[in-house]
Amino acid sequence: MDCLWIEGGKRLSGTLEVPSSKNAALPLMCLSLMTSAPVSLEALPAVADIESMRALLKDLGAEEAAPGQFQTKNIRSIRADYEIVRKMRASILVLGPLLAREGRAEVSLPGGCNIGDRPIDIHLEGLREMGAKIEIEGGYIFASASRLKGCHFSLPFPTVTGSINLMMAASLAEGVSHFENMAQEPEVTEVAHALKAMGAKIEGEGTAQLRIEGVSQLSGLNWRVPPDRIQLLTYLAAAAITGGEIRCRPYDQSSLGAVIQKFKDMSCQVEERREEMLSRVGNLHSTHSQLWQGAKAREYLEVSLSADSLKATDIETAPFPGFPTDAQAQFMACLSIADGSSQIHETVFENRFQHVSELKRMGAQIKLNAAVATIKGVKGLSGASVMASDLRASASLVLAGLAAKGKTQVLRVYHLDRGYENIEENLQGLGARIWRAPQ
Ligand code: EPZ
């Protein structure tokens, strides 16, 4: 098991090429289950969760002729075992595709995780509305449907993977589906665009209301995984907390509005621009515009952030376009050395404050009252050995270590490796003194 050592106090500066998005790549990989044609994905992130999804897809019958070149000529198995699902909850994303393609699926219940109970009742309710017979037995979901039917379903909560599962299932169902209160996260919209490039008939992507007219089969796909907005904001937070200045690209301006505003509320200077990117955007742009038949090709920019001292501000997490829960821990690290007192209200997950006790060991002054954390900014943090507990909590501890006086050891960095690609190399490239060592 590895740990990360960080010697804090260095102002970060430089330019970062943003790695591609795990939370977009995972569902995009599942699209290979929905067609017997080739599905080629460029820029799959090199993170642990992608390896887990690769293994699962291969178990189910997908072949990968070359990195990212998938083809599922036939489904070989309809079973996603607990062994793999417990390690990666996003495995639930094979449920919709298996039901749609094969009419059957046996998927282990994901179980909870450190940040909450993580139920999947809405996934199952929506599939039942499409005519699926679903039973739970021995910790497994047994689902079957001769052919899924179009439905009219309003999601009780805009679940991200739930919306993606239902969108994939409805794309091959018989008839038209109307969904209300669908998640609007950019990753959901990305999958909708990819499905449309495969011939799915989807209207309303990017909004909470979707109309999907099922088709009998889908064609193949050539797609590039988009940049990871959550990794991007984590690096911007590294500049904010160290009082540095960094530039990140490519950056999708429509994906982080609430986050950019909060950086500005903390008195960071943020600049979004397109020069120096034209050639690069040109390549990206043309790649995407070739792929997005009829969809609005997205334009990528670059964003830079610089900061001196940080000002306190209040945050309330919410589904997109609100402030993302996946940025909460990173901003708490920044606010722990901001000038003044801040409140963070975590409304999406019931237990996403595991980083609080560790930040307090580094000198942060944080009080918890149910779903609200009150952070009283301190002059500075001091390095300590701290324990990572989940993906974004780990990122918050790395950020705190970058700003702290002395050395910080972050233990159990396997949590971090699930969603951050080469984090120590990227941070070293920005001037951080950070290195990996056996724990
Ligand atoms: C996705 O998880 C992301 N994971 C999470 O990122 C992210 O935090 C989350 O969306 C919210 O943005 C992937 O995309 C792989 P949800 P997901 O279903 O889809 C309740 C990371 O750090 N809910 O939107 O599992 C649930 O209890 C990870 O990269 C139901 O009640 O999240 C939770 O409170 C962590 N019933 C809320 O919705 C359901 O059927 C949000 O869950 C489903 C969800």
C-alpha cells in the first residue's frame, strides 16, 4: 500500500493538461455492451476504476483489440459479481445495457460506501416502469424483460448514474420514454451525445426533461473522453490554497459555473480564455464536431486561477448546475485557511465529511452539526500523518498538505488512485514537493 509525502509551503505555478474524466469514461465504456459494432474510446483515463470496468466488461463478453477499442459481438455473461461491484459502485451502469441488449441481468447490489448508503432504488424503479421484472435475492438484482417498453417516469432525485442507466435502457426500448428530473451533470449529457452518435433518438439532453424514442439497434462509436472537470477544479484549488497561479486546459466553460463563482467568492482571480488554444481546440473541436452528428460541438478553453489570501464563503452542494458535492472536500481544505468563518452544507450525501477529522489533525478549526460544517479559518495548517477515506477526501488532504508547514503523509492513497491520474507528477510539474512511497 502506498502513501504520499508532501512538503508544504510552495506556491504552485505553471500549466496543466487536464486528464480525461473517469465519471464520463465509465458509462461510455458500458455503451460497448449496447451494440455488436466496435466502440472506440480515445483518452481513457489511467485510473484504477477504469481497470475495474475493463475487467467487468471482459467478463460480460467485451473484447478490447487495442486500448480503448471495445467490441461486444455477443454477451457472454449477464452477471456482475459482488467481488467487482463492491470495489466499484459504478458497475451498476451495466444493468441498463444488459437488460436492453440481452433481456436479462444479474448484478450485485453495490452496497454502501464511506460517503453514504448509496441506494439504487431509483435505477430499479425506472426499469420497472419500462416493464422489467426485478427481484432482489441474496444481495443480487435479478432483472429480466423480453423487451423494455417506453415509459413516463419522474425521478424522485436526479441521480447521476441512475439517469444514465435509464437513458441507456430507454434508447433500445420499444416506444417513447419521457423522463422528468433527470440529472444534468455534464457526464450525463456526454453519454447522451455519444448515444445519439450511435443512432439513439434523444431530445432534451442537458436539461432535466428527456424524450427518448427507442430504436431496434445502435451503431458503433468513435469518441474521445472529455477532460475531467473534477480533477481540473482540484488543481485550481491547489493554486488557491498555495497562493499560486496555474493554467489548466482543456476546460469546458459550461461544466463548472458554480465552482468558478465560488473561487471568485474566495477572492481568487479567475480568467477563461480561448487564445493559445485555437490550434488545440481546432483539433479537439474537429474531432468532436465530426462525432457529434447534429449535437452542438463543445468548445474547449483554458482557465487560469491565481490567489493571494482567501476569503471565507458559504457553500451548499446540489445536483448540477449547483455546486458539485465532488468539490466539497477540496473547498473545505481551502476554506480552512481562509480569512473568516465559512459554512458548508452537504445536501447530496449523508456522510461526506470524513476529511474533517483529518483536516483538524492538521490544525483546521471545523465544527460539524449534522450536514453542516462550520470552518473557522486559521493562519496556517501544520503537516501530519493523515488517513484518506474516499476519493475526494484524499484530494482534500493532499491540498491541505501542499499549504501546511512541514511534512504531511497521506495514507491509503489507493482511494486517490481511483480517480486521479498521476497526481504526484502533475503536482511536481507545478512545483510541489510531493512523492510516493510504500506506506
Ligand atoms: C455519481 O455517483 C458520481 N459517480 C459521484 O462521484 C458523484 O458524487 C455523484 O454522482 C453525485 O454527483 C460516478 O459518476 C461514477 P447519485 P452516483 O446516484 O450516481 C441518492 C466521485 O467522487 N440516490 O447521483 O452514485 C443517493 O443516496 C464519485 O467521483 C437515491 O436515493 O450518485 C445520493 O444521496 C463519488 N436513489 C444521491 O442520490 C438512487 O437510486 C446522489 O447519488 C440513486 C441515488
